[in-house]
Amino acid sequence: MNISVNGVAYETESSPLTPLLDVLREELGITSPKAGCHQGGCGACTVLVDGEARRSCILPAAYADGAEITTVEGLGAPEQLSTVQQAFVHHYAAQCGFCTSGMLLAAQAYLNHGGTDDPSGIQEALGGHVCRCTGYLKIVDAVAAAARGELFDLTTTAVGKYTTLTGGGVE
Amino acid sequence: MKVVGARIPRYDGVAHVTGRTTYVDDVRVPGTLWAKALRSPHHHAGIKSIDTRPAEEMEGVRAVVTHEDVPLNVYGHLSALGIPADEPLLAEGDVRYLGQPIALVAADDEDLAAEAVSRIEIEFEERPALLDVRKAFDADAPVIHQWGNWYPHFEAEMDRRQIRKGDVAAAFEQADVIVQGAYRPAAIEHAPIETQVCQVVPEPSGRLTIYSCTQALYFSMGVVAAHLQCSLNKLKFVGGTTGGGFGGKVDTATETMCCLLALRSGRPVKWRWTREEEFLCSSTRAPWHMEVADAVTSDGWILGRKMLTLHDAGAYARFSPYGLTKHSFHHTGAYSIPNLEFDGYVVFTNRSPTSAMRGFGVTSVSFATETQVSRIADVLGLDPIEIRLKNANRIGDTSPNGVVYTDPSTVSTLQALAESTGVELSAEYRTMTSEPRTGEWLPEHLVPQLGNPEEH
Amino acid sequence: MAKHRGRGIAAIEYPTGMNQNGDPSQAWIKVKPDGRVDVFSGTADIGNGSKTIQTQIVAETIGVPYDWVTYDNSNTDSSPMCTGTFASRATFVAGKAVFKAAEQVKQRILEIAGKELEIGVDDLEIVDGEVVAKGAPQTTMSVADVAGAATFVHGELITGTGAQLKPYAAIEDPATGTVDSPPHSAISYATCAAEVEVDDETGEVRVLGLRQCYDVGRALNPTQVEGQIEGGAIMGLGLGVLEDCYPYYPEVDHRGASFGSYLAPAMEDLPQIETILIENPSADGPFGAKGIGEMANNPQPPAIAAAVHDAVGVWITELPITPERVLRALEDKREPRREGKKVVFDEALSVNSVSSGGMRFEVPA
């Protein structure tokens, strides 16, 4: 099959029913989409297929034949992070990082489709993504900030607007 | 201070958002074989016979291991803490929980490994299962563990964790009300997004490089070294970046098996658990059964507590005696209760062995203690915050195991919560501090349990 | 057929460090010829952010910028032992080990600078990568130059090692459970107020809000502390109302094998979360820190249970508080048995009702 990943064309040999996730990870060595469940249940495998967020673990490779796949590397590199990547760094929206790739791509698709900073819209769009570490709050904050087009200072992380510190504190 | 106290971004934050963070499953070593496990389909059964040859003879199958291939099959992970060994790495003679690993196969690809597992011939003889901790002590309960149905190796070979303080009988006699309840939090999954995964590479030097998702590199290395009966420098654990753990990646559930397969086949071996395996076979938080009876005065003093805990350890002890001990040390929670009678048992059942999970031992007792105090407040018609402040840990109070509180924060955290939720406390509670109790805040029943903070 | 709101609270405490101690962590540090710092620690980062925290501790302790420090916990050949990332010990116990190693490095830098500048060590400090004479800020020597001097003039490798170990606290008397020394490094405290809405027709419990107060000793990185508290809150919510390996416990049947059948919390379950951090420093944790990671999921289940009672008048003491349990409780309207001064709840759950005599819970009086 012929797929393009982040603008690079590949001719793949995996059988057409191989999950796209396994083609990317095992055949092409693109390991950023993660194998969280291979059941379509967690979202960690999410990639963009012609701009749409799809769960690559349950998408047969044949569906991606001729398509443009975007993985998280396609959003931006360390020297030039995309808005949503910057938002995730600044808002501490990743802890162990395992769900992050899928979460970012789903967020990017949401923004590409005109998603706003309305938390319920974000929760609706990303609601099928499971994160066990963050409790989701900072992920929602990050996507909302990205939707608002904020600029991010990457040398610090955002103060939780709901947190009050009493006693000692930063000197 | 410039750095400590500052909101510095994650060290690996940029790596996380650019897909550059490397987890075990991202490591690529040419020639890697895939491992799959033969797991018990029964809750409890004897293994009458096992024949792995049909699997070994398949083309593309490079190694099959059973308990016979493990230099030391039964090793107690917490033997350094005096907890003897009871759990086999690979089942030997019997199986005691659904999903217990019996044999491991390494083959050229995942499907082949799974097919090979299905070809292993094994004959079971089903045995009755024990599932309810409350019935484990009955004369007619099936006996499911070589030690009996509950752990008998606490200090002085006691069969329970015991806390005694003061005079519980007197406290219950003096009480105006006795409030009693039973508390049963469930087993839950760690369910990290990264499943258990391990890759072992046999090096030309004879060492084994072990890419592991463990939460504890050296702890797991010690476990593997013990099972393999080798020195630590034979092993190199590579890891330190785990896709979520929550206590479930300390069990060292994959590393030794992969080492055995790598040694047997001479090839790199990877074992990645499916999500089904993770949900159905991995260790869980323990279910607990706790019964609490509190002797209270009508103005809200908790004079004494009697408590029974049955901890559901699943099929083997693992870390359960440790968890129960921690549980017992904290069974009065954020309060100082001077008269105590606690008995706790680590009970075996035929389910996945339970293990550490976030809060291990204390999560359960916090649920029991706090719901109990809420109930007491409700029964007595008292304010739920004020009753907690009344009985709060204060400097100089002693814990269930005799440790003196030098700096408790029950009072400050409750007061902050009250203020934040717009609850108006009466003056005496609003101005309360954690300083040692005096005057009317030091009734007779609390005097004997005080300790000297200077000594700690 | 109505939705009822209720509030409940909980106050908890949690020990830092492995129960009964005896859990070492070790670290070592070397300084490169240009003053940059390499830290080798055996602590795994499971998402809790220990890589970041330990790097912060080193940078602060030595007095160099954060980005001068590289952190390596990648393997057991170069890193010394750390018992592991659990028991809320990564910041306190493992962090103390890197702290001690960093103090040694700082001391060595000061000694070499002192020789070079001909100033006593006690009159020097390190700020932002510069060794500065106290009271004479124009007299400086960069840490880079100190490292260069060490390498090329003094023939020395600037290193530091640190080992943190609280001795094992034995149980002196198994009959009473008393220990011979504190079995923890510190104790953290927290409170939680839960607001729920219970639908008395479906039994569903919606957690609307969690307001929590945590005493963390010192927030070495406040954002990371928030992350632990929020992540823990949702995990506690899961334990309280959603998650169960064995829906028919003690039977093993119908154990969920996927994220659809096992109900890990999702974004739709997000309540309003408000957090108050109190800093009541520990006596000897690094910079006064205590632990936070584990206790973060402890106060929610009992606060939720109390809130459910406040909302609909039933006590549910089996977790999770499922719609089925709520509806059955509302139907049964079971009152506690009152006998003399005893108020006895949950009799159907007790060992006394289930066992055939092998175990009993007998209450005096």
C-alpha cells in the first residue's frame, strides 16, 4: 500500500487487514502512536487520516491506502512546537506521556474543525481518550488555551487558576 | 529560592509532546521474538500433566519454558521484610487463580506464539475455589494455600496483625453510644495506559539487558537475580520511563520470564501484555472487608475503637502483609483514639493476587474511618467538621502503634476546608491549633495516650 | 423522580516512605569540565515527575541554573540503587539522596573556588552558576571556571554521592503493634469536601465538585503537585463510584476486559475541582517536602459516601457506589439496628451473617 506519513511517502508490505497502528509502529518504525489497548477503547493510537482523527489500532491499513497520515511528529518538532503542543507543555497536560500523542492529535483535529475553548466542547471531542495520570483538567485547560490562540511561555507552567497556596510558598 | 518552588516545566515535557519519549514498547532490536503465556483457565485446579512438546515442535517457536526452567521458582519478593516465599514464578503442580501463568512461549511473531500456546497439552483437575474472605475461616472452607487460608507469619508467628492500646472494654462501657458498621471497598485496576511490557536482549558478554517498565529498577533487578540465581552485574535494567504505574508495575511480572526465554533461545524476546491480560490477569488493588465499632460520648469524643479487617490477598501473599501492617498503623486516621483493639488478617482467595496500588493499605482504612466518623456525626446530630476537629491529632498525641505526632495537620486542613466552603465554625473550633491539648480539650480519657514529642 | 444534592467531607493522613522504612535511595553527581552537572539516580519516573523534581533539587542546592543539569535514571549500570517509585517516596526519600549528593558537589565547588579566589569557603556562595563572595559581589568565579580549574589545574573530578536511608522500624511488641521508631519519614494530611447529585430514579451518582486541601510540606513544583492532586481526585472518584474489577464480588464473573466494560473515569466524569495547598514543612525532607502522590486518591470515596447520604439518606459502604446499590438502598430503606446504646449498621455485610462461625466480630457491651 501507499501511505504518506507527515509528508513522507511509504510503500508498505503489511497485509491490508493489518491495523494501521502496527504498520506504523512495527513496519515503519514510527512509534509515537501508542498501543494502549488494541481495542479502540483508549485513544492512545489516534492519528489523523486525511485530517480526521482515527483510532489506528482498529483501522485496517487498507483504509489508509493513498491517505495522508499525521502523527504527533507532524505537528511540530522540539525547535518549533505547534500551538497545541506548546499548550500541553505550558499547562502540564502530560504526566507519564503515554496518552499524549493520541490526545494531541484529537485536540488538533478538534481545533482544525473550529473547536472553541468551551470546556464541554473539548470534553465531547476528546471524551473517548483515557488518561489515568492527569485527571483531565489540565488537558482541557491546554486545549482551551490553544483554541483561544494564546502564546505560551515555555520556561514556566501555568498556575492552576483554582489553586490557593497558603503558608510558605515560593520565596 | 529560584528553582525549588518554581513552576518548572516537565523535564521530559517537550519529548512527550513530540513523540520522542521512549517507552519499552518503542525499543527496536532486530531479531526480537514475541512471547505469549499459557494461563490458567481455572480459579483453582491441580495440574495433572503438561506436555509442551507440541508447541516446541512448531516451526518458528524458539523457546518454551515452564517452572522446571526456573533456577529458583519460588522467591518471596519481600523476603527482606521477613515475608516468606509462597508464590511460584510459573505454576508448579497447581493453579490458584484465573490467568495464573503456567508456561511461556517465544516465537517469531505474536500470532505464532499464541498458536503455540494453544497447542500445549495440559490436564487439570478442578478444585473448589474460595472467593469470600468472610468464609475463609469456616471449618467447611476449602483450603487453598499451603499455609492455610490466611497468612500465619507475622512477627512471633502470629496469624494476624494486632494493635492493642489502652482499655477497649472500659471505653465501650463508658460510651454513651456505640456506632458499628462494615466497609467494603472494591478491587480496582491500576489500568495504566501502557500495559506491562518487557524486552530482554542477551548480550555477547553473557549479560542480559532488560528493558523494563518497572517502577523500581533495582527492586525488580533483585527479584530477577534471585529467580535466576545470578549476581546483579549479570543484569542491566534499562528503563526509568514508565507509562503509568500506580503500584501495578512493581510486581516484576514479566522480566524473569523474558530472561528465561532469551537465555533459552539466544534471541531478544519481548512480552507485551494485551489490554485483556492487563484487565483480567494483572494484580489489582485489594478488596477489603472492614468492620468498625466506635465507642463515643454524646458530645462526640471517640473513646475507643474495635476493628476487624479481612484483607483479600488473592491467591498469594505478595505484598499483602506489608499493606495490612501499614493499614493497621493508620486505622485511626487523622484522629487520636486512645483505646484500640485492631485485628487484621491477610486472607487468601482464588483470584488474581492483590498488590500495591496508590495508597496501599491506607486507602481502605481511610474509607472505613471517615465514613464511620460521618455516620457518628449523623447519629449524634453533631457537625461533621467539628467532630473531626474535636478528635483531631494534636502534637503529643500517639498513633495506634505508639508513634508521637510531632506536627499533625488535621486541624489546619479542616479549618482551611471549612473556610473555603463557607462553613462557619464556632469560635473555639475556628481558633483551634495543633498544639498539645490542655484544659477542657484534654479530657481524662485522652491523658494516658499522650507521648512526649521531644523524644521523637 | 428527582435529583438530590448532598455534601460530605473527609479528613485523612498518609505516611511518606516505605512502611517501617529500610528503603534506601542513592544518587551520584559529576560535574563536567564546563561546570554542567550530571545527576545519576535510580528513581523511575512513572509520570509523577520525579525527573523534574530531582533536577530542581540539584540545581537549587548547588546554585546553578536548572538547564545546566542533566538527569539520567535510565539504567542500573550507571545509576545507583533506589528502592522504587511508590510509598510517596520519590520526592522525600529519593529527593533527599540527590540533595545530599548536590550538597557535596556544592561544597567541593566552594572549596576549589576558595583556593582560587583565596577566600574562605564560609564567605562564598553560589548563585546562578557563579561563585560569589558574600558582601563583595564583584568578586566572582563562574562555576564553569571552577570546573575547568578542577579538571586542568587540580587534577580532580568534582563529584558528590548521597544515600538516604531511615533505619528499619521494627515492631517491638507484636501483641500491641508498637514500633521502636517512627515507621515513616513524614505524614501528610488532606481534607476533601464532595458535592454530589443523586438521581433517585436511575440511582446515578454524579460528583459535581471536589474541594480539597492538602498539606504537602513544601510544593517543590506547585504545578506538579496540582497534577498529582487532580489525577488522584479522578482516580478516587473512580474508586468511589465507577470502578470494580469484580462487579459481582466476591464472585469473579464478568470481570471487565476492556475500557468499555471496566469503567475508568473519562472526561465526562470531571467534577469542578478546587485545591488549596498548605505548606507546613516537614522536619527533614528536602526543602521541607512531604509526599503527595499516593494519598491523592484517598479522601474522595468517603467524602462521596457521606455526600450520597446527605443527598438521599442512605449509607452505602460498599464501593463503588453504583446506581444499582443506590436504588437497592433506597428501596430497602434499611435502618440500623438499635439495641441499648448500640447503633448497628450493615449487618447483612458482616462476617457474623456470612460465615458459619469461623470468624466473628464481637463488640463489647
